[in-house]
Amino acid sequence: MNPRRVHKLMLDHFVEPPLTLDWAIVADGQGLRGSRLADDLRRHFGQDLLVIEVSRKEGAMLPTEDAMAYIEKHVLRGSIKIANRAFTAFYMVASNGVAGGWTMPENHAATSPADGTAQGMHGSD
């Protein structure tokens, strides 16, 4: 999936974090701190494909196990937005090294009832 497509999907479907989100420090001036981020991503997303946006011109869709190397390359350069393919689970690594995850609010409908994926999101993207 090209970065332009990732950016469009994030604009259309990414839900901003709730005000009550518990943020944790996952990176500092030297980069990622231990395995906290990897553990959080596995716990939050399982083995799902992740849509990752680093910037308008940098993004990808990767399996959870490949996402860590991609995120590590870009951590602390800006806020990294991460979502599952259905846009029902979200995670953000902020530019200051804090991160947190959340799920789709009950009253927010970003999925298509036909296939459970975000509207406009197809396997061939």
C-alpha cells in the first residue's frame, strides 16, 4: 500500500485518542526503550495487519511482526499513527516518545457491515 493511500485512510478513519488515555514512555533520546512497544502492539493488535502512518509521505501496511522495525526507523521524528485494517483498534507513538492504544468507541461506525473492513479498504490495496 502506498503512502498516499495510507494517509487518505488515516484521514478518513483514524479516531483520535480519548482524553483519558494512559500514555507510557516507549522511547527516549536514544530510541526505543526495551520491548514495551513490541509487547503493547502484540497485545493490542494480535497478528493483524497494521496500517502505519509516519507522515503524509511515509506509511505502509505491515504485519505486526514487521511493524517494529519500521516504527523503530521513524520513532521520535513525529507522531506515528497505527491502526488495524478494520480501523477498530488504534495506537499512537507521539513525537516525545510516549505511546498508547485505544479501541473504537461504541457509537462510531467506521466499518462496512459487509466485510468488516474500513470502508474503501480492500485486500489488493
